Amino acid sequence: MADEEQAPQDNMASTKRLPLALLPENRAESPNIDAKIVNAFIEKLHASGELFVEKRPGLSAPLYTLLDGGANSGEGRGIYLWNISGFTSTTVIGPPPQHRPYVVTTPVADQVLIVVSGTTFYYIKLVGGSPVITALVNAPIAAVVAGGKFKFIPVPVISGAIVKPGLMVVNGAQVFTLSWTQNTRVVQVVQELISVPLFPQGIVPGGAYLDGTFYLMDALGNIWGSNINDVVTWNGLNVIKAQNSPDGGVALAKQLTYVVAFKSWSTEFFYDAGNATGSPLSPVPGALLPYGCTSADTLQELDGALYFVSTNRSGSPQVMKLEDLKAQVVSSPPIERLLEGNDTIHYYSFTFKHGGHRFYVLSLITADITLVLDIDQKFWYEWTDPDGGSWSVIDATMDLTGVRLMQSPVGGKIYVTEGDYKYPNDNGVLFPVDIYTPNFDAKIDKRKYLKMMRFNSDQVTGSKLQIRVSDNDYQSWSNFRSVDLGSKRPILTDCGTFYRRAWHFRHFANTAFRIRSVDLQLDVGAL
């Protein structure tokens, strides 16, 4: 360890507890200095209130051989579990003597996994307990378009006199309508709407279905509506402009019973006023948010709340939460410094739940950084791939059996994700958990000799922790030392002398990992 000379003793031995559950503290626009947690999250024990740092969920081997990165797959562009409620109709011959036929209608609930990979839609359903993958070859998806990731919005689809469950698939450059045929239980592409007569042009990502009408917005802030109960027919008169401010449209969404128009530096809200002519929508009186959305790729929904990277005339980005039409900032100053110092027009984002936690995941692709908000714990983390770049996940959903799936943008691969007790790596490749502490001086401006460190962690066979230190404000680091976390009382002795010190703890093992704190046995010496 650094500076091994023992300090003069004055019999002021003490034990200090170093907590490891911490927030990022980067003083500048780079994450490479000051405190942070990488590839882990913080778990609060409700009985004691103590905070543990726990390894992030890992990823399984790729699922579905057709979509495992081979010749039939491509860039991952979205996955969605489509829960469908409907019915099947069967003609039955009645009993004698009449033998009259009659129709029996049976309610059914189906689940279909929709996958967009490269230039193809796929749907996956269970048949006899096994997944069956079908490619929708009549869906002409452009290979590279702005806003490549798709959003999925359930709607009804009119087919003659029959109303079918439908799904709008929107990415800002293309809009597709998928329908579910109840009797045959297959997905069909009704059509790509971009060429439909009077369909709005220059649309932005996202959409909203409200009271029988599907709404889209263009880059000028015009909100266009389909015909009532007919999402594939547009008349060109159902339009209202979001014009409280002169900025352009960025994304459209729905919250509660309101249509939410995100623009460049403002956000406007609309409700169904039932207007007899033009658009049924009217602006919500007095509802104007002085924040816009920097990119539609940052906009995600979870449990009714919307999360996005905001911007306004000041140009300073923040992460916002919009719930019940009320906005609050959920990013901290260090996170905002990272956003400000790594301006980019290319993001990935998604939300998911795991083990009682709700996460908003935001990847800054140009900067190669993934930031993760633990929504309820109000902590921020950095998650990486095994090589230290941004976490290679673009979207998440549940699968047909209730487990969590994640899609990679690389090859469109789909993985199961689960806690480190089941998947302590990503597809067999280890990733490090890194904890960088703030500078520590025990609130004593004297030299301190660290006689021993005791690690308060879970006891797991094969689990090891590496420790190194910086005594010069993160400018340089000592060599790593290692401690066995499989022992009953993991300790490290003779840890050197310092005035002020930062620690880097690294877990790099194919095991689960959870740690609460480190006890420091200090002898305080002379000035």
C-alpha cells in the first residue's frame, strides 16, 4: 500500500466505519474522478435501515437461435410483450333432432413477444410450451432511420366490421399497424401508414391513443388524429397545434387521460374536449411546462410516470420525472455535469423492474457511458459492459413465462436478466463491480496509521475483493491487494499511513457480491 512508514503513535486508536453506499461526486464533466459506484446498486434492509452495495443483474446466454446474432438478425430496435385479450368463435352442431349449428364464443388471453431486429418484425408465441418464432416478411422496415428504436402502443384495429386487437409501432420515421387474428392466433402487418392518403409527414417518435383516436405529432408541433376507432384512416382536418411557445416537436406521449406534447424547450398538455370539428383535443388551461425534451430516445414510461432528459432555453440538461402532470428534477448536480459535458444526439434508454427496484437506464452513446437511476432509492450508478463501455442493452420487457428479457443493440440479441445469485456475469463474461470512495480523513487533520481493515460483506466461497488506494486526490493509485470474502472474517492488515485517502474496491469474480461497509482500525499520530 502507499506510504508504509508507520506514523508516530499517541495512543489515540479508534475504529471508523466507512460506508460504501454512496452517490456519484464527480467534480467535473468526467466520471473518471471522485466517488461513484459501477455495475452495482444499493439495497436497503428495511429491518435495520442499513444500506448494502449489491452487484447488478447479469445476462444469460442469448435466447432464440433465429435472433442470436446470426444471419437472420440485425441491430436491436425494440422488444415488447403484447398482452392480448379477445375471443375465439367456434361453430357447434346442436343436439338432435334439429342438429342446428350455433356459434360458441370463448374468451381468450394471449401473449405475444414482438421483436424488431434489423429490417424485420418477429413475433414469438408459445405452442405446446415451446417458443415458435415467425418473421413478418411483408413489413418493409428501413435498415437505418432516425430514431431507430420503436415504441409500441396498443390500439384497436378495424378490419371490415370486425375490431381486432392492434399495435402501433412507431419510431419517428415509420409507423406500422400490427393486428392479432383471434381464431388463427397470428400477427399480421396491416400496413405501413407513412404512404396512407393524408397521413401526416415529418412525424416525431411516440404517439397517444385516447378515446378512440390515435395521435401523432410532427416536427412543427402539429398534433394529428386518426378517424375515430380507425387508426389507419386520416382525414387531414383532425389537427391542433402545440403553440404556447414557438419551439418544434420532439416526442408525443400519454399520461392519465392527457396527450403530452414534448417540444424543444417546453411541454404542453391536451385533453379530449369532444370538439365537433377539427381535433377533439383542446389545451389544458394553464398547463405549460418550461422544460422540453432533448431527445425522444430519452423518453420512457414506468408505472404511469414519464422520465426524460429535459432542456430549456438555458440549455442545461436535467433528468426529469413527470407524474400526474407534475414535473420534478431527479438528477443530481454530478449527473447533470456528465450530461452537460457529454452532449450527444444519440441515446438509448429504457426502464425495468428488478427485485423491488425500479430503474431508468440512460446510455450516452457518443460518450460511451450508461447512467442508471434507482427511482425509489434515489441513487445514481454507472453500469458498463465487460469491456468498460456503455451497457449494451437497448430495451427490456417480460417474456412469455414471466422472466425479464433484455435486447442488445448489437445483433439484436435477446437475453434473460436476473440477479447476480443466478447470473453473476454477462453471457459468461465477467464484469467488474467498482466502488470508488470519497476522500477520507476521519475528520482528523493528523497522520493516521491504518492497522487493519475488516470487510462487512456476504460470505461467498470464491468471492474476492481487490483494494487499492490513492493518497493524492485520485492522481495515482497503489497496486491492488486482495482479500478473500469467502472467509468468516475477511481482513486486510498493515495498510499504511495517510492524511487523506480514497479507496477503490473492485469485485471481479464469478460469484454473487454484496457488501455493507468497511471497518477501519486507525492509530492517530502526529501532525
